[in-house]
Amino acid sequence: MEPARAGWLLLLLLLPALAAAAPGEFDPYRVLGVGRSSSQADIKKAYKRLAREWHPDKNKDPGAEDKFIQISKAYEILSNEEKRANFDRYGDAGESQGFSQQQHRQFHRFHDGFYFDESFFHFPFNSERRDTSDEKYLLHFSHYINEIVPDSYKKPYLIKITSDWCFSCIHIEPVWKEVAQELEALGAGIGVVHAGYERRLAHHLGAHSTPTLLGLINGKITFFHNAVVRENLRQFVENLLPGNLVEKITDKNYIRFLSDWRKDNKPHVLLFDHMPVVPLLYKLTAFAYRDYLSFGYVYVGLRGTEELSSQYNINVYTPTMMIFKEHIDRPADVVQAREMKKQLIDDFLSQNKFLMVARLTSQRLFQELCPVKKSHRQRKHCVVLLTGEGEKFAEAYEAFLTFAVANTKDTLKFVHIYSDRQQEFADALLMDEEKYRGRSAVVILERRNNAGKIAYKALEEAWQGSKEDNFILLDLLDQLRTDPGLLSSETVVADLNDELAPMFLIRWFYSTLDYVSDCWDSLFHSNWREMMPLLSLLFSALFILFGTVIVQAFSDSSDTRDSPPSGKEETAAKTEKNDASFSKESNSRIPKKGFVEVTELTDINYTSNLVRLRPGHMNVVLILSNSTKTPLLQKFALEVYTFTGSSSLHFSFLSLDKHREWLEYLLEFAQDAAPIPNQYDKHFLERDYTGYVLALNGHKKYFCLFKPHRSGDEGGTLGSCEDYDALQHAEARGKPSCSPGSRSIKNKLHKLSFWMERLLEGSLQRFYIPSWPALD
């Protein structure tokens, strides 16, 4: 018994040595290219250099994304002293109390006789054991902005923000996996954001913790706040959709619903199913095709739909989808299936998006129905009926519709247009000829380019819908098949008016409603840090309002106690009061000093002058080089001199020769939906940043940017030499140089004073960053 116990003790003592001797699967030191004795400053420099080189937005190499993830993971380990010490000691960054996963695997290899299962020492929160099912849903900032946001106008997205070392993320993983597969099959979008590697996107989405679930639709973000269960997530995605996508149809309203094709210029879809509520699949489909089709739902088990089911001979046991166009007595197309799948529905609807003779109500519809020809094989012609509204033109329209139904060729599209609503378009084609006035006309046209150029030929006589008119049009279309030169006339037409666009007041009402809804949701659910600006504005307004009322009340009571002054005394008092008010207003902008105090921003005063700057204070920093220091500082002092009366503004300058890397890091990692243009082109090392001015808010971690004024622009001072007035006497440095080079450098700060005005107004764009970089 004793030898066995000694063997066990010897084995346990040898385990750390075996683990340390075995090669690790991931070495953060090797990834960053630093030694084990490197300082935090060296590690940070190596990370910044590699991150700029391998960032997916900057590096188009296929392996750049994986390399960037490894770099971020390595920095996450080595920048944390506890994780770094754990890795140095055990070869793993996991917090496993001295016994890592790697040791456990080696323990199995060392002695197969142990019966412990892998799950005994399995830590699923480790990034190496992360579920790979989320990889196809991973989002990056540029991909989100350029593709996901525009696609959210066609389908809603359910997005999860996760990270490594997140126990709650593991807890919701089974439910998330099930719901993601289900919703994706129905037509919803799925996205995953890894906060550790995509901090910029996570910050843009407003995710301050993990896990966070949110929905995206029409570019608008909505946060999920309930328990993470399947039913809640399905209901959350369903609630993102507008409530009027699918109309409930019965025997009482189906005729009115199908007849609305004249008003909204769309085919109408009837969905027959035995479900009492509209399935989510149908709602998602209706949202995706809402610009082309109108949807109605018929619950065949409901009393009051018998006439409708009998009218169209519906099989009540099989889901059925019917599309109605100009004729409501019979469907234009039908599909039946025991189980409606998304692909089946998409194929069916994509072939029936337009009426047989659609009305051109917008330029977008014109471009879709009458595309520009790309080659002779892809030649498309549009037969356009230019007519009017009312019973007077009904016969001509019906005859044209009958002709179109009988000539369903892929190369021909039949459309009509109301001449009085699209007057410019009609005049360009008919030349305002007298024979077409008050009558219908038919024109065959072909779009040549997107600038509005078309080739066309109009029927010589007005269209009345007679047999003779039908024969003439049919003969022209037959000739067109063999002779494309038949369209001998050319002209340029203006873009069509959007007839169905909502009125300004309606758009304004809906925008206001959305804003109020966002504020209400933010008030009860959003993070309080996001609500601070709104709450500050609200309390300030209330304070000013009640303060004014109280002051006015005391003023009125004191006025009633005092005797009324005479006319002369009253006039003198008013004059004195106005003078005092003007004096006070003018003195608010008078500088407190006779000079501008501008200090250099260095690593010594960096923390006090920026990182720990008091709330409400800003540091206005001028970027200069050794060669431009004197003229830029003189011009900077002139521009900001009138703003030195504010105690919340501090003025500094930063040497570009010493701290170029700090500035480039700041401009690159600014967190904003519309970021600063890419600084890393092929000439970025020679980019001239002199004359840039940054207003840095150290407490709220954002900055405003002033870019230099280009020489030769209107209002420039290239041909004049500035005079320094009060500054010249205060500093006693003599007159500045009037050389052309000096004038050109000083001209970079032209209009800086106007920028300072906007800065104090709070109307400048703000670029947020997660943290201030170190000024090494």
C-alpha cells in the first residue's frame, strides 16, 4: 500500500514539470514577437504595430482576420498580469487554480489508466473550446455597416454580443443555437459579435456587457430584456416587424382587399392556412416583399370564410398561396404544399412581383420593369400606354390589358402611365402633339443608359383599343424582333415622380413617433450612461423654467411693495440696466489674460492635462512639427485668443516629430459609425498632420477634429501678413516673418475661430474612443 501511495505522490509532483515541458498550442509571446522578460510598454508597442498591420479593414490578406484575432488574444493575455503569470507558470491563461486544461490532456496521455472523463476538467468558457457553430455568423464593423444594415430593410436580424470567459454566454448557448437555426430557416438574419475582437462594433451597438441580445430592423437597434428562452426570442423577433404587414381576410372584406390593386399598384397575395394566427414565416415573407406585394391571411378554420374558400376551390387541409393581379375573379398563379418552405415561397413570389400592366409610379419601378440593355441578347423593350384617369379612358386601358395578357414574352414588358401625373415624361415622348391631346397613346421604348436616354417609336394614331389598333401594334412588335433600328427616335426623359411617397406631414409624424418610442424604450431599458445627455437636458430645462418662475414671483412681490418711480427715473433706470447688461455680455468674452498660455503636451503632464481632466473641461491641442512650431503657434494664439476667457478650455500643442504614433492611433481607433477617412494609405508615413487641432474631452473620451485650411481656398490669407495687435505687445517677440512659406503655414489655421465657436455650441461631430492611448 505504501509504495502505491508514494507512486501517486511522485506522479502529482511531476505533473507541473511535464506540463511546462510540453509545447503549448498557443504562445502569446511568439504571436506578438516579444520575449518573456518584456515590459508592458514593449508588449503594448508590439500589439499596436501588429494590430495596425493585420487589421481586416486595412489588410486584405485572406488570413488577416485570423492573424488579427490571434494578436488580440495574445495581447489580452499578456496585458493582464494575472493571466500572464498563469501562462508563464502553467502554459495556459485559464483561471484553473494551477491545473490547466493542457495539463489535464497531458495527464491523460501520461496515464491512460485513470477513468476521469474530459468534462471533469473541461472549462467551456475557454476560447479554444468555444462553439464553432457561431463562426459563420461572426460580424465585423465594415461588414455590419456596408451589408447588414442595408439588408435589415429586407429582413430583421437577431444579434448576440459575446466574449471569452463569459459564464452567462455558456448558459444561453443551447437556446441560442436552437433559435438561430430555426429563425434562419424562416428568413430572419443571425449575427454574432465577439466583443473581445470587435470592440469597435460592440461599442457602436451600445453593448456594455456580455451576453447582450439585440434586434436590428430598418437600421434601428432594439435590445432584448427578457429571459433567454425560445418563446421569448421568437416573440422578440416577431415584435420587431410592423404590425400591418398581413391583413386578416374574411368573406366580408376579401373583395375590397383584392380590388385595392388599382390604388397601391401591387399584386395581392392570399395565404390560406389552418393556423389561427399568422405564422412567423408569412410575416417575414411579407416584410421582405412589402414594396412589391400586399398580403392577406385567411384562417380557413374560422367561421365566415366558407364563401371565400368555395369561391376559389380551396383545399382546407393544405396550405395554399394565391396571387391576384388585375382580375380578382381568378388568381394569376397558385401554389400548394403540405409544408410551406421559404425557398418555395421566394421562387413563387419573385416570379409574380408585378401586375400584368403595372403603372409606372416611380423611377425605381421604371428601372426594374424597363432595364437598360446590356447586350443584344439581353435586349428589353417596354410597351407604354400613356393614358388618363376615369371612365373616359377605361375602354382603351382594358383593350391594352387584354393585348398584354395575350403577349407574355420575356423580352416585352407592358406598362401604363397617367400622363397628367407624369407630365414631363409624357411630353418628352409625345412632343405635345395635338392628335394625342385628351386621348391615349402607345409608345415602344428601350432604355439606353441610366442618364435617361431612350430610343422609342410611338404609334402614329391615338390608341382606342380597336382591332385595327391591335393589328398595328402587333405588326410593330413583330418587326422589332428582326429590326432593332425600328426605334428611330431618341430623347432624354427626366426621372419619374414618386406618386406613392407619403406626404411630408406623414413622414414627420412617423419620425416623431419613432423618436418618442426610442426615448421611452431608453428610459426604461437602456443603460443609464446612454441616457445621461437626455436627462441632463431635461433637468436643465426644468431648472431654468422653475427658476424663472420663482425669480419672477419674487420680483413681482417686491415691485408691488415699492412705490412706482417717476417717468424720468424709470427712463434712467432702464438705460442704466441696458448698459449694465451689455457690459456684462461683452465682458463674458474678454480674455482673462493678456496672452495665450499654450503648454506642450508631454508624457509628464499627459495624465493631468487629459486623462484626468475634470468633467466639462477640454484641452484644445495644436499638432505641429519643429519646423512649423513658431508660425503655427503665433497663428494659433491669434485664433483662440478671444476664447481664453473660458476657464473650461485649456490650450496645448503636440510635437508631431515625437508623438506621431499616438496621433495615428487616435485617428484610427476613433469609434464612430462614420469614421475618419482611412489614414493608412500607401503614403500614410509621409502624411502631413501639421495644423490639425483636436479638442479632447478627457472625461467623456471623445475628441473633435479641425483639419487645416487648404491654401488657395476662398477666404484664404495667403497674400497678407498678419498683425498681432495685443499679442505682439504682450509677448514682445517682434513681427512675424512675411515670407511666402510662413504665410502658407499660418493659412492652415484659417477659420479656426469659427470652428471654436461651433465647439462651444456643441454642434461639432464627436469621435469616441474606448480609452486614451499612452503617450510614450
